Amino acid sequence: MYQFTDDCLIGITQIDEEHRALFGMLNEAFTLLGDSVNIPLIARNLIPKLREYAATHFAHEEAYMEETHDPELPMQRREHAEFTAKMNSLDIGGEFSKEEMESLLTYLVRWLYRHILSSDMMIGKLPAREEKQEKESADPFAFKERFHTGIELIDSEHARLFEIIREVADVIDSQTLYDKYDEIIRLLEELKDYTEFHFRDEEEYMTSIAYPGLDGQKRAHAAFVDKLVNINLEELEEIDEHQDEYLTGLIDFLLGWLTEHILKVDKLVGKFVEENIRK
């Protein structure tokens, strides 16, 4: 069974409840799959129901983001469209084998986990550009005291991630670099590599202290790495006139996700260490 755990809560009641319902539908299908020999019947019942519910959920999510002027709405729409295309491509009249059905259900669960933890987690967290510019007077790339977990290894690596994101932002804002593409590619590759390195360190540390939230951390890490890996840098060449706008939005997302993850999830590791390891 795939649990809808607290790390999947984004704090918006309707969206959280609909996510919980989607997990429930998939778990019900896994249970039926284990008990039944009529796999095609399960497929014919599940897929249309899931299509309809996902479409309703996506409409609610996008309406909320449109109402709140969420800058991540275009990205969300693309991801929703990809999921919808995958579901619409399935032939419910076909003869699904048990292995094919298990593979489909596993794909759907993983997609849902990653979409929630990498994209939905940021709904309502990133202010619109105009609002952000009005509110921000301090350095947004500073690794402030409030981000400290009290674990030296984790804090030092978080600080480096902030530095790399700052470097990308500096290149975007540079008035002297005419073609920024190659340098941006290099820095985003460095960010991806260092992020994977940091997550490995963090997970090894949590394993060493028997941290109970390790599984949730691994899911969130995998979701973020997947987001980094799937950034379509070819779009930069296609949207030459709007590169800066596209990249600034990307930086806002990366910085916002990292900030949210540290404050909501990583700080709990520091609290666990204080209460159980250092006491």
C-alpha cells in the first residue's frame, strides 16, 4: 500500500483531500489486482474513473492557481497535460496482463508522488513577480540563520546550493555576457550534480541516526532531482527573446523549493538530533 503521508500535505485542504482520494483509488486497484484474475475488468473500471477524477482535480488546482496569480501555473499545466496524454493513450479495450497493470499502477503512483513533492508543494509559496519585487529588500540568496539545522554537514552543503543558485541568477542578470546559454547550462549541470551529491550525504546521515522520516525525505529528493533532470534547456534556444524571463522563473522555483524543503522537512532532522542524539 502507498500511504498518503504528512510529507505530501501542501496545506490547501481541497487539494490535499483530492490527492488523498487519488492515492485511495490507486491502492484500491492494487488490492483488487492481488485478489482478482480478471485484470481487463480492473483496467476498464479504473482507467476511466481515474481519467475523470484527475481531470476534475487538475481543473480545481489550476483554478486555484489562476485565482491566486501563481507564477507556476504554466509549468503545472504542462505537467497535467503530459499525465492526461498518458492516460488518454491507454486502450481500455485491450487485454492487460497482470504485469502490465502492475507497471501502470506503479508509474501512476510514482508520478503522483513526484508531482506533489516537486510541483504541487510550491502552490501558493511563490509570489507573483511584481509582488516579490515589492516585498524583497533583503538578499534572497543569503543562507540565513533560519535555514540552519544545527548539523554542520547538512548546513554547509545547503549553503553551497544557495551559492550555485546565486551564480545562475548573476549570469542571468549580467549585462556584459551576450550569449549566456553555455554558462547557464554549465551551472545548472553543476547544480544537478551537487544536489544529487548532497542528497546522498543527507540520506546516509539520516540512515546512520535511524531517522524515522527517511522514506519521506527520499521521495522528496527523488522528486526534486527528477525536476532538475527534466528541465528542458532546449527551450532556451526556442525562446531566445524571453530567455531571462524563463530562467528567472526557473530560479524562483528552485530557490523556493529548496527554502520550503529546508524549513518544512530538513529542520525536523535537526530537531530529531537535538532531542534524541545530543541530549
